[in-house]
Amino acid sequence: MAAFTPVDTGFDGIAPFYDALSRLVFGNSLRKAQVYWLGSVPQKADILVLGGGSGWLLSRILAVCDPRSVLYIDASPVMISLAKKEVKNDSRVIFRVGTETAIWPGDGVDVLFTPFVLDLFTEERLQTQLLPRLLDCLHRDGYWFCCDFDQPVYGWQRLLLWAQYRFFRTLSHIEAHRLPHWLTLLNSLPSLRPVESKAFFGKMILSGCWQKTAVGRPEQAVR
């Protein structure tokens, strides 16, 4: 059994009020970014959600996308418990406590969701561990839907991000000290083709869609 450090399980303490806190700061922007692509998800797909939190997004996926199965992974046992209650232990969902290491070799999916999770890790871990593991489990022609904070362009955004990282470093012991260039790393994966993106909250949040191809580097990156 994998052992998880405080870096990966630190959301236990704030899990009960995380959703309320995010709405207080960002209104509905985080939720809008997460559900933006639900209408593009193929019916009866096998779906993986990594870092989905308390289950709000999971409930919408089950209602809108009619998946065949959902593998739901979160490093926080408390978040997993909340998600189970949110969807009333729907039989289509497999819950696992963990990070990318909880993705097993036989786990193959048609759709990936990574909602506000890539920003928690260093670029080194994203590049060498997390992104390769996710890409390996995604079937050819499968879709990867990722939403996260983009690199700030305005002073107020830089200040807000600085405050966020101070807050979560203190209370949740997240790994990253600053926002990683996750978008650059995703766009650099040779077997991912950028499809489209949508900006939210003054372009501070980006929700993008990528599709896995056989070979070849994408000609135009999501921006």
C-alpha cells in the first residue's frame, strides 16, 4: 500500500469548508470552469477524475455524461468520504484514496478530468510522474479536460495567487510554492492534440480540452 505524505493528504483539515471557501473567493467561476466541457463527453465512457474533491463535479458527471464507469481518485480520505455521500455510493463509481500512484497499469479510460489539481505540484513532479501516468491510462482518441489557474497577467491576480499559495502551504502543506507552468507541460506532450480552451475570472482560470493522438506534436497549443 502506498504511503502518502502530508503534501498529498493535507486537504483533510479543510475538506468540510473547501467548497464554501472557493465560492467566497471566486464565486461560481471554479464550478463553471469544471463543468464547461461536460456536454462534450461521449456517452457511456470510462472516466477518470483525479483530485475531484468533495464530489460536486462527480455528481454532475454522473447526471450529464451518463458514463459507464468513473474512477474517482483523491489523496484526501475526507474528500473521498464526502464524495461518496454526495453521489450516494453510485455503483458506477470506483473510489480510491491516492494520487497518480493509485492509477494501476490496467486502468484504461476514455476521458480524463483534472480539476484544479495540477497547480498543487512542482513542475518536476508533473513532468516526470503525474502527467506521464495520466497520459498512459488515456485511450487513443480519448479526451483530457483540464481546468486550473493560468499564469497571472494583472497585479491583483498575482497577489491573489500569492495569498492562495501561502494559505494552502500553511494549512494543507501542498508541494508547490508557486503556480507551475502546467499548460506549457501539457502542450509539450507529443501525443496530445489541443482542441479548444475557455477562460474564466478575468483570464485567471483556464479550462481546456486535449485529445490523445497516435503520434506527432500538436501544431497549435491551447492558449
